[in-house]
Amino acid sequence: MSDDKKPGLGWTVDTYATHNEAMRVETERFMDERDRRYTEVNIEKEKALKIKETADLAALQLARESQSLKEMQNDALRDKTLSESGIYATNASVAKAFDELRVSLQPLVDFVSAAKGASTSKNGLYAFAAAVVGVVGVFAWIFQG
């Protein structure tokens, strides 16, 4: 007798049904395990995305603060360099120069005002004073440069 003809070694309807049922149960168990793992991976992806978003916001805020600090340091260094070199006028030096100019020209404005008399329009006096300040400012700028 050959091996395939021995009794008990072949498939019967009952053994095929039992085998199919066992395969169905294993396939279902495999699919459930796969679904559970996919769900866990998706949950972890969502957690990682939230962490990344939080880190991105913190990094953006830190970058803004860093940029502001750099700009303030650059402004301070620029002002220091300009004030030390004396080539360009800083805002503080220009304001101080105009205040000194205004104080030094006040006697001239008073003299012109007294010479014109009390009935003279103040607009003309202010225009004259502005012209004098402008001329003096131009000369100061020319001689400074």
C-alpha cells in the first residue's frame, strides 16, 4: 500500500471543517492583534504630534525673544559706535544740539521782537527765527561733516 492510501492520513469533511474553523479563529485573532497595534501606533502618533506642536510654539517664542534681544544689542552697539566715532549724529546729540541752538538764539529772537515792536505779527517772527535756525543748522552740518 502506498502512503496516500493508508487509512487516517487523508482529509475528510470533518477534518477539513475542523481545520477551516481553526484557521478562521487564528485569522480573526491575528486581525484583532493587528488592529490593536495600529490603534496604539495612531494614539502614539497623535501624542507625538501634540508634543511637536508644543515644542514648535516654544521654539517660535524663543526665536522671537532671541531676535528682540539681538536687535536691542545691535542698536546699543550701533549707538555706541556712532557716538564714539563722531562721524554721524545720534538722536540724543541732535536733540541736545537743537536745545543748545534754541537757547543761544533766544536773545536774537528777543532783539528782533523788540525791534519790530509789539504790534508785529508773531508769525513773521517765528518764520524769521526758523530761517535763522535753519541757516545755522546747515552751517553746523557742513562744518561737522
